[in-house]
Amino acid sequence: MDGRYDSPGFSATNCTVSAVDLSSNLVIMIVNKNKEEKGIENVSGRMEKEGVKEEEKLPEYPSLEEQDNHAYYCHYKYGRDRTLCMNYWIAALPHVTGKHRGFRKIPFLKGIRKCKHAALGKDNMHLIKRDSEEYQELKAVIMKPTFLSGLLRASPNTNTSPNESYNSIINMYAPKSRAW
């Protein structure tokens, strides 16, 4: 859940609180609050909190299948073991070169022996050579210390990026300065 205010800070008059189902990325609730409503009493900071209380009124919502994306897969599949999550994230490096087994010999992949996917056909393979510039750029992204640190700290149960994306789209079509 996330709130979108009509203006920054204490001067906000209106707030839209939206809820996004994390497994399907579907918006399942939108609540509009005004700071003059009962319980908010002209305090802008209370609008989001009051909007979140509406969540209790939501019906049970069925979750959809897991994401295919490697990062999301690792994040949710290995939520309780963040080190294993990080190692499977890093396992994308040998994967893109066509190596899917024998990971014991790779020092930074502790606890992983092979990829979890079924055998891949040659049709769906785009292999990257280890000595290529493309591989080095990918490796720099995958092994970036700040990303790995964040991945270890990230919670598999809470993620606001779908809500943030939704709010960005709303801002494109309904700018705060005109929408209220």
C-alpha cells in the first residue's frame, strides 16, 4: 500500500491510497482521503494512515503464479535464506554462458550445484562469451556490491515497486497540480 499526496508535506489536502497485489501486480484498492474527514482532523500526515485502515475491508484475493524473472524468482523463492538467494542471483553469470551444471567449482556460488530450470533447447539460448564486453557489463551489474547488499537486506514479503510504478503512471495522466 502506498499514499500519493496532492502536494508535499504538511500542506497536502488530499491523498490517494492504493493497494497492489504483489503476486499479480494488479491494483486491488484505491481510497481517496481528504484532511477534513473525521479522524484526520486537518492533519495531512493522518490521511495515508486512515486510507490504509480501509485494507481491512478488502476481500480475500487469489494470488497468481510466481514471476518468471530471475531476480524476482530468487527474491521470493529463497526469502528465508538471503545468502542462497544472492548466490542464485549470481548464478545468472554462468547461466548466460551456457553453463548450467557443475557450479561447485565456482568459488562465489557456495551451496549451488546447478540451475533449477529444466533443460533448455538451443532455440531459446542466447549465449554470452565470458571474455566479451557484454558479459563484463552484465557481471558489473550482477556483482555490484550496493545491489548485493540491498538484496541481502530486502524483504521477500514486502515490496513497494508495483505501487510506485502505478503512482508514476497516474502522475503521467493526472498530474498532482491538476488532478485534484
